[in-house]
Amino acid sequence: MSEKDLQETQPLPPSGEKLQKVLARIGVGSRRDVEAWISQGRIKVNGVNASLGQRVDLHDAISVDGRVIKREEAAETVRRVIMYNKPDGEICTRDDPEGRPTVFDRLPRPKEGRWINIGRLDINTTGLLMFTTDGELANRLMHPSYEMDREYAVRVRGEVDEDMIARLKAGVVLEDGPARFTDIQEAPGGEGFNHWYHCVVMEGRNREVRRLWESQGLVVSRLKRVRFGPVFLNSDLPMGRWREMSQQEVDILAAEVGLTPVAMPALNHKSKDKLERLQRKSTRPLGRGERVRNLRPAQDGAATGERPARQPRGEAERPVRQPRGDERPARQPRGEAPRKDSGRGSTVAERPSDMNKRGKPAPKRPGSTRNKPRP
């Protein structure tokens, strides 16, 4: 059989893209949301109920709850990401039947699409949350196969010994399966039976950090996320405030999960001024009448990186680190089963402020990217 005949007999690849991927990319919802809506019959393609895995192209008419999605006007190439310093007492949902405050209450409203939260924090956990208008970026950052490390500052109540640390790093069995910290380091702060630690996990399972410490008979009295993958919580971002990441920061974050850079939205003069005003308002210290609701008083701020609301900005901004070739092995290709336990993990990242104490210059890159030091 000739090469030409062989090519003719091979089946053609399916045309178009999967429906859930298309709708996630333009910010209609995350892939998980879209898949649920398809199962509920809320999405139609050309007037017919959609099916999971269905492929569509630009000629197909897509509607959600009877509303046609105008993809040519949906700015499909827009990829925006904002960082938010979540306070205690807010929940990670859009609407709460009990009327509790949510993390979406303080966010600006995007012109196109909607904000999709990248992971969640429970109501008593504070710190770094990220939101994006790109559902594919959100899906990859949360997917276990991309192994995005999460670093937390945790205050535990009880006596911690070396055997406990060894067990937590080797792995313990929780009710939903094995779990472990890839690194644990003691941090300054705390007194008596209260001690601060920085620990790293590679998954985003529900209350995983708390349950790991509680498996050793300890009580977690405070918990704050300080890093998600290459993104650090900025030292000048007050609790309850947000800031939009720069183009360079978004490109580096997208490259971590194998996505190519896309252009930021073009803004007219009026829209740009409005965004800058919102940005200035979101990053300024809280005023006297703008106290963030907390369920517990803030203490031991040195260990978590928090500062008083009206303290002047004196520290260098914690950047998003830029990955190096020797820092971590290449990420697992999408579509393969996640590694159960590869024996490797990410360590607690060194902060720019720590480097300055040893006389090393802090990086002067714009935005929020930096390199983790060589081992």
C-alpha cells in the first residue's frame, strides 16, 4: 500500500474543540461548572441539548439557559488574573443562603465573562486566592497532574516533635486517602504551646492542611495561604484587598501549566482610568471606617507576613518566582494519570526579605516573578 493510500485510509481528526473547553476559555464558567450544566440540560448547541465531550466550531450556536453566547464578541483571547488577600469569615461561593460575605463581594466586575476562583479556602482560612477570566487556566492550575504547590503559614497548638514532622512528611492516611507535606519549616513567632510553621502541599483537597496536623493530635489555631505555585502573597496587599497581575506575571503563570501567552484586553482611556482608580483603592491600607470583618483578632503577624492596616509600605513586594530549569522536573503531560507518590516535592520557598537579611540583593524585576534559590 502506497503512502498516499495509507493517508487516505486513516480517519480524519475530529473538527472543532470540546464544548466545555470553549466555554471555559471565554469565562462562562470553569470546566467543572460547564460539565455539570451539560448534564443538567442547561446548554444547547444549535437548539439541541449538548452532550459531554461534544465538539463545536465557530459556526455552531451555543446557548446557556436560553441565552446565546456571542463568541465573536466575547474576547476569547483575554486572560486576566487578580490576587486577593482573603480575610477570615468569607466563603468561596458566589451566593450564600445564610447571607454570609463571599470572596466575590469585593472584586471588580469584568467587562466580559466572570471571575473564576482558582481553588478555594475554607471560611476560617485567610490569605492568597486567585481569580481569572480564563476557565482553561483555572482548570489547569487546580488539576492534580500539574502539581502546583501550595504553601501555608500555620499556627499549631500543642507540642510538636521530630517524629511528628517525619510522619507528616512521609505521609499519613486520612479519611479520603494518603496525604503528606512535601516540606515543613518552623517559622518565628508564637509562644508557649503555640508555634508557627510553613508547610507545602501539592494538592488542594478539602481542609487537607488542617486534617494533616490534627492527625497528630494538634490543633490548628490559625491558617494562612502565602503562596500558590509561583505566586506569592504581596506584602503590601492588605487583607480584604485585591490587585490585578501584570501581563508578564500572567504569562509566567500560564507557562507553568503549558499555556501560551495571549494579549491583555485593549482598554480605552476611560476604562483604563477606571481600572487604575479601582487598583489604587484596592491596594491602599484600610481606613478607619473600613475594618475587615474577622472572626478572631489578628496575632503573631510576623509569622504570616501580615502588617497593621495603616503601616507604611516598607517591604519589597513578594514576587511571583520565575521557574528555573533545575528547580523541578518537567510537569507531567496532560491526560496521564497523576503520580501517586513520586518521592519528590516542593520545599518552602525562600522570601526576598530573608535574602535581604543575608545581604543578597532582592530581585528588581517588574511584577511578581522571581527564582527560587538553587539547592
